[in-house]
Amino acid sequence: MNFPMHRFGLFMILGCGWLVLAQPSRAEDSTAVAGIDDTANVYHLGKVVEVRSTRPTFNPSQVGLNSRTMTISGAPTISSAVGTIPGVVVTTGSKGEAKMQIRGFTSQEVLVLYDGRPISLPYYGDLDLTTIPLSGVSEMTVVKGPVPSAYGANTLGGVLNLVSRRATGAPVAEATLSGGTENYNQVLVNHGARRGRLDYWVSFGRSQADGYRLSDDFPPVALEDGGRRDNADYLRYNVDGKINYTLPGGTLLSLSTGYFDADRHVPSGTNKAVYQYYPLWRRWYVDAGSDGNIGEKIYWRAKLYYDDNENRLQRYSDPIMVDSTLDFDSYHDGYDLGGNASATVTMTGRVTNIGGAAYRLDAVSMQDDIGEPWDNAKVTTGSVFDQFNIIASKNVLIDAGATFSWMSADSVDASGTAVDPYGGVTVSPWTMLSLRAAVGISTRFPAMNHLYSSTSGNPDLKPQRAVKYEFGYRVEPLPWLAVTQSVFRSDVDDLIDRQSKNDPYENLDEVTLKGFETGIMVSDYKGFTLFLNHAYLDAWQEPTDGSDDPRVRRYYAPRHKVDYLLSWRARFGLEIAHAGQFIGDRVNSYEEPMPDYYPANLKAAQSIGRHAKVFLSVRNLFDQDYEEESYYPMAGRTIIGGIEVRY
């Protein structure tokens, strides 16, 4: 395809914007950014909300994982790492995409950010988590309950924010080589260094497999005879880079870019012969950011970004997948362009205010099938927010704010606005006890497919809105032991849904999502670490007033989810970790009960000298036959081994 001229213009806009952001702030002369620990490889510009107070900050709604936790657990992908968080469920289904639910909210209702920029695809408004390389992520944060105002628009189902890595201390060079069953092989390379005021980070990844092996307990059917899963092979690779420069006045300039490409097949469901192939799944981005201080009271940051994606999906009725069995050949070419800016003002020793604004333009050119007309769609979304963090007393922290957001779609004349207030209070009456209560309203504007779909689009849709409540506590009776528990409820109005695939989208139903989560953490006690969590969810979708339709359960939202991780580290460099997950009491999209499942994993790693480590990982240790979504069996026992080298 020819490179559109408007995209060349976008490069010019981003470049000019970066030069504007590059003007020095009036901070004290320093080569280090205030408040940043130079020993941690975390890109601080990727964090959306940072609490700088030493006062209590416990929040059961926000759960974070750092790179070490993800490495210990043996999670090979972002999707498997996210799926270990209490209240979060990841499933793989008809398009081979890993989609997450947060406390019963679907992936289309969750805001996904990478270094603070939204990365959900424009048309469907969600994202296949397998397309995000795990090796470049330093930490992730999931916001499950009431969402702080600083996250902006479209936070109905919560937030997943991924933060990339940065070389802030000594130079880093890493390489991981691994291989496993079904010709799985992966190469990961990272390098970062700091040279005076300049630092950079470069990542490369490539992974390939002939698919995956089904469990020995899988019962063969007409469309799948067992053994290696049919039509499940893939090839993925990515290149990402970041360069940062700290000006004499303390202002940081940052420029990031990356490219992802995939070629993958999608296996058929075991109930219907549908064979799909992505000959094209390509994405690239550029992100220009800056931050700094104005005097001693104001910390500011801003960024501009452009994210381009192309995908082509071919669907066949025969596994041979030749032209004569091609059902359709669809193509999407889209991009999003946007930016955000915020300022944190220390008003007094006890009061901090953070305010800002964000804007995003989504555009898609799409063709449902070769030879059919091209459709073009554009949606703009914006928000402004203001939030206060108040130290009311020695043991009380209050945060409260509001977000005003708007959406406008061209050609279908659709628009909407929303005001989402938020408030929370954290109390620590004793050193060992913290209490947290929060309430907020979150909105999700209609996604582009809700408005523009040729079969189901409806420009008269209203935004989906949820009122969220949460209360929780954390008890630390011993330095190495912590117990947490929280109860939550979300009442959703104007849920967007449709009666069938050929019916228009409507604001059909109301949803009630409520439950509780309990966790126990033993932190490095005589070499042992334990995380044990149970999440209970009662999720119901109810018809609007006046309808005689019965209420139904939210599908693929399990009532019970148990996650655990037990690891042991020896003085001679051996580390062993066992992780497992139980999913119980759920229904599929046909409202039929589904079997419970329990995949367990084991990983062992041994250090060799100062710079190398060999590892062996076994996923689905007990070779269980299970389905995350009906008719799509998951991998049986998978063995992966490799070596990591770090200098």
C-alpha cells in the first residue's frame, strides 16, 4: 500500500510537538528527575498516578506486578501474567485472541494503556494481549474498582496500565533463548545504558511455534482428532526502542517507537468448521513525552503519540485453506493520534492537586470483503480532570476528583458527554492495619463497531455508565505476613448489547456485579514467598424495566477464582516456583454451565555464575483438558527450557 501523506504530516506534528515540550522548565539544575530511584529500571513517564506521600496508600482496587514477580511465576506472556491477578480472568476463543475480564466487565469495557497512552484498537475498542511483548514491561497496574479521575475517559470496566523499562543505572544487556514442545522457540534481547544526560533502551523479540499439543485426555471429535492442535501455528516479532535526554534544568525528553508483526492461524471451534488466518497483523507507534518541575511546587508531564495498525483476516470453510474455500477476506487499516498533559501542584504540605486533559482521534478504513466498498470511520474522544490528594491527619489520606469527557463520531452524527466523580479515603489507625473505602462513576462511550457496523451499527446509543463501590482492609500482623480483603459492587446502566449478530446494538440491559476478594501474602520468609487469593463474583445481566425476559448470568464470569504462587529461593542460586489457578462455576454465551478447570505450572531456575541462569518451565503441569471459552480447547502439558544471560 502507498504511504498516505497525512501520516507523513503526523510525523511532522509529533516532531514539532516534541520541540515545544523540550523547552526547559524552571526546576533546579540536576541531571536526575526528582523522585526517581536511579536503581530501578522503570520508565516513570509511564505511570499515570503516583502517590508521593509517605502516608497510608493501601488501595484494594489497584494491584501491581513487577518484572520480578512475573519472572518468578513463569508467565510467558502479558496475558498469562495479567490472568494471575485476583478478579481478572483471561480467555481465548474464536479469533485466537487473549481477552480479559475485570470483575465481570469485558475487555471492550477496559481501558488498556502502555506508558500512559491508550493502545486499544480503534474499531472494536479492545486488544489481543498476546500482541504486547512481556520482555519490555517493568511493571503493570490493574485498577479494578472505582477509577481515579487522572485516568480520564472510557474507564467503565477498569484500567490495565503497562509500564516499560528504562536504563537508569548501570548498563544492562540481556538475552533469553528458549525452546519447547511443538517446535516452540523464542529469542529475547534487551539492551539499555545511560551516558551522562542520555539514556536509551532497545528490545527485540521473536517467537514461533507449530501450535500447541492438546491434553491426552482430550476426547477426539470430528473437527479435532487430538494431538497437535490443528491450524494453531504462529510467528511473531517485535522491535522497540526508547531514548531519553535530561536537560540541564531537569526536564526529561523522551522518544519511543516500536514495531510488531505477526503471521498466525486461528484454529476452528470443535463445534463448527471455521478456519481463519491472519496473513497480516502489523502495528507500529511513536510516542514523544516530556516532564519536569517548575520551581518546587509544580511537576508537569505531557506526551503526544501516534499508533498505526493493519490487520487482514481470511476465513475458510476447509482446513486446506485454498481460494475455493475462502468465505471472506476482510481488511482493517486504522490509526489513533492523541496526547495528554497534566500538572501536579503541591498546594501545601498536606494538599496536592493534579489536573490535566487528554485527546484521542481514532480512524479506520475497512473492507468487509475483497471487492466490497470501503468504509471510513472517525471518532474523537477528550477529557479533562482534576483530583485532590489530601493528608487529613497523620493516619488519614483522602483523594477526590472528577472527570468531564466527551465523544464525537463523524458521518453518523453521534456524540455524548459524561461527568464522572470519584472519591476515596484510606485510614491507618495502627501500623499493622489499613482501611480503604471508595466510590466513583465510570463511563464507556460506544465503540466504533457499535456505531458503524454494517449489520448492527446504531448512532443513537447512549454511553454505558457504572456506579462502583468498594471497601477493603489490609492487616500485617508480622513483618513478612499480610492479609487483605475487599468487598465491591458495580451497578451498570445502559449496557450496549444486541439480540443476535444481525440485530442492531441497543442500550438493552442493566448489569449488577458484586463480590469479595481475599488474599494472603507471605513475603520472603526463610526463602519462601506465598501469594494466595480467592475472588468471588456474582454477575447478573438484567433486562430493562418493562421487559419480561429473565435475568441471565454474565457469561465467562466465574463465581470462584483462586490463584496461588509458592516460590522458594536457595542461597546457592536455585529458585523453584509453583503456581496454579482454579476457575469454577461459570456459564458460556449460550447460558450453559461449563466445567471447572485447574491449570497448574512449575518453574525451576538455577543461576550459573554471576551472569547466567538456566530454567525449565512446565505449563499445565497435570495435563488437564479444559476450555476457557466453549469449543476452544486449551494447550495440554507444555515444556519450555532455556537460558538467560545478563550483564
